[in-house]
Amino acid sequence: MAILRTTLEIVRQQLSNTLKNIDPRPDDWVILSNIMDQAGREFPETRDKVVMVLANMRSETSISGLPQSGPVEAGRVGVVAPPLYVDLFVLFYANFADRNYIEGLTMISRVIAFFQQNPVFTRDNLPDLDPVIDKLRFEFTNLDLGSLNHLMGNLGVKYLPSAYYKVSMIPFQSNLE
């Protein structure tokens, strides 16, 4: 259960398909990737695309984390640790520079429009959503200039148009797969 990978990938695919319907092209508009490699070089695959980056994760504290009783194996009840709910912070970075900068403005506008129209995903509108997830909520999040500068520095990039979203709530259970 690689819940982060599969969840982000199916949202990326839905977004990219929507953008391809608006403006067809042979490859995807959106890529889930680092923008730069560990040596500080740009990945060529990210050029002229919207790069979806997991920028941060935070424990959701509004939900109780107290253990509960429940089934532990066939016919037995025991103490079960509740899921840990995690909020994701995802950056959509319009990696369009120089002459393509204007196209980047268009693409980041379309990303914002997509999530404005689709702020919540369930299995009804995203059938491949992991069964443990009831819903995903995308909330546009503001970053002040200092925080934005810090984030871009951590990613090793110069500022280009971007949108930052909080994605609530991804449940994690204790089984390892």
C-alpha cells in the first residue's frame, strides 16, 4: 500500500488528462517529480511542464489518536491503533521559462481552475482512489513571500509561477507493504 505514491499519481493523471483535453499534446502536461536532482541540475523531463512536488507533510491534529478496541484477528477483539491522518502540502510549479513563460501562466491558471472546480475527490469522481481514503480535499494555501522564497530555495529553483495546496487527510495504518 504505497498510499502517497498512488494517491498523488492518480490526482496527477486526472489533472494532466484534463489539461490535455483543453490543449492536446503528445506527452503529459503534469509530472510528479523533483524539479532538480541532488546535484542541482534540472531534470530535462520537467521542462515546459507543471511539476507536482510533495513539499511537506504534517500530522492532522484535529482527529483523535486514541487507541480503540476492534477486531485484531478472526474472532478476537483487542486494542487497535487508530490511523494517523496526514495532511500533504503539494506545490504545482509551472516550469516554463524564457519564451514559454506566458504558457506557464496559462497552465498554472488552469491548475487553479481545475482544483477550484474539483476541491474534493471521492471514489465517485476518482474511481482509482485507495479504498482507505474517504475523500481528498484540496485547499489553496497562501505562502508569504519569505516562506515561498525558503521553499523555492529548498527545492533548488528560482521562482516561477506556482500554486501551493494542502491536501487533507491521508490515513496511514500500521501495516507495512
